[in-house]
Amino acid sequence: MTTVLAIETSCDETAVAIVKNREVCSSVVSSQISVHQQYGGVVPEVASRQHVETINFCVEQALQDAQVEWEAIDGIAATAAPGLVGALLVGLTTAKTLAIVHQKPFVGIHHLEGHIYASYLSDPALQPPFLCLLVSGGHTSLIYVKDCGVYETLGETRDDAAGEAFDKVARLLNLGYPGGPVMDRLAQEGNPQAYPLPEGNVGLPGGGYHPYDSSFSGLKTAVLRLVQKLQQQGGLLPVKDIAASFQESVSRSLTKRAIACAIDYGLETIVIGGGVAANSGLRSHLAAAAATRNLRVLFPDLKFCTDNAAMIGCAAAEHLNRGHTSRLTLGVQSRLAI
Ligand code: KG4
Ligand code: ZN
């Protein structure tokens, strides 16, 4: 059993967790959403400062919740990339400092590897190979998980991430930030067939479209045009129907690609991660499509889908079990392929 203290500060959540292999002993997540809401999105400099102010309290809280002393910790981990540079630096520097002070091994973790490992927290018996559909505010990826540290990205967004598209359309509809949850709520009361919208296909030079890549900027523009047209016609904007039609289009698009990818690569399990994994439309589309193809879909607990440190700790424990550690000279990177 390897017990890890893990830190995640890649964006706007200050998170610290204690994880024993695939078991969560404590998971503290301090969200900055209310601070960023007034700006309509995450302000990087504000995020860094908030992390600095909060991180030590989160470390103390995580140790206290888990009722663990430093002697019982086998290693310290932090997200090293990708993410906001200043935000990442706070978590990584804290982890390195704790590793030096308490003389523990240190390991830096890729944020997307963390999102993949979230599924092991909900199903500790899960084994690779499987396909991970990772849909967050920053990423929309289809990742073939072959083993710990062995990943192949088979599909990606060419422009906006799925969550980013939800947030941008929500802003267009004056629904505030973050837009995903409120869009989801309104969509459930709207007609998903009200307005036909593009499904985010990426055209190929020889015709047809890329089977696994997606593009959501065209969809966002289509919603903008629709809103402008409806505004010209006057009357109240049918926000629920617009949200439902948009959600339908994103859900169909992601489901189609994930199912095709799993079948083409002979993978029987699809796991889903990232904030958009909470979306009711995506969940029902994916569950229905997978059932007709005899595929298993694993929906991890919502608290492990959105950014948290338990997923980072779970990945770190597996790396430490395999003897992998990082040098204390490891730096952060805003962009880095998995
Ligand atoms: O994974 P996450 O917490 O942070 C990133 O790593 O980006 O994802 C946040 C994103 C936001 O864009 C948010 O609007 C979206 O996930 N989101 C949703 C829902 N809940 C959160 N999008 C659609 N439907 C939801 N229910
Ligand atoms: Zn994330």
C-alpha cells in the first residue's frame, strides 16, 4: 500500500488529497468559482493568488480529515502540466517543499493522467485497456489507455473544448459562469429537436469527416447566428430550447466519436471524465448507444470528474508503486501532450 499526499492547482480549484493506492482517505477541494464569477471566467493572476492563500490550509485539512501523520505518507505528488503556469507553480512548489522537509519521494503528474485515474477511484477493479472520453473546460480528448503511463490520444478537439463551448454559449445567452451546469438544467426543460445545429464534424481533404476529432467553434457560431435571427424576430428568447438543441448536438457528437473509437480499437469499456461528464444529455446518449453495442460505460463519481487532488494521488500511487519518481528540478508547463 502506498499512501500519497497529492496537490492539484492547475486551474481554479485548490485541492489536496490523501490517497492509499485507489482508496481516498481525504479529498479537500476549495473552489474559487465565486471569486472568478464577477469577471465572467478564470483570471490567471487571481487564481495564483488564491492558491497561495489557501494551499496550506488545504494540506492541513487533508491530513486532519484522513487522520494521517507525516510518517505514514510514502510520497508527495502535484500536477505539473498542463494548466495555468502561475497556478501550477503554487501546487508544484508546495509539493517539492513538503517532499524536502519531510524527506519523501516526489512525483509530478500530468493533469489528464489524473482525470483518467479518477475512474479507478470509482471502480478499483478497473483494468486497462479502455477508452477514456475526457471532456472538460480545457480538453476534449479520446485517449486509449494501454497501461500506467502508456496513452495514445486518438481524438481531440480542433478548437474549443466541450466545456468551453458550453461556457461560451451560456455567456451568449447571459447565463453567467460557469455555463455548463445551468445550460444542463435549462436543457432538461427544453426541446432538443427545436433547432437543428451542426455536430462539430471536422472535414477531411478527400471528403467525409475525421472519425474521432471534433470542432465546436462552428457550433458556437451557429448558436450565435440563431440567437441573432431570433432576436430580430422579437419576443422572448427561447433559451430552454436553444440550450436543449445545443446540448443535443454536443452529446450526439461526443457519443458518436467515442463509440466509433471504442469499436474500431476493440475496446469494451469507455470511461468518462472531466466536468462535462456531469452533463445529463451526454450521459444518457452515451449510456443508450453503448448498451446497443454491448459496451460498458463507467461514469465516475461527479466529485472525481471535476478537478480534484484524489485523482492525482491515485495516479501518483501507481507511479510510485512502479518506482517512478520525478526530480526536484521538474518545472511546470502550460501545454503538454499526455
Ligand atoms: O473538469 P473541470 O471541472 O475543469 C477543467 O479541467 O476544465 O470542467 C469544467 C467545465 C466547465 O466548462 C463547465 O461549464 C463544465 O465543465 N460543466 C458542464 C457541466 N458541469 C460542468 N458542462 C455541461 N454540463 C454540465 N452539467
Ligand atoms: Zn481538469
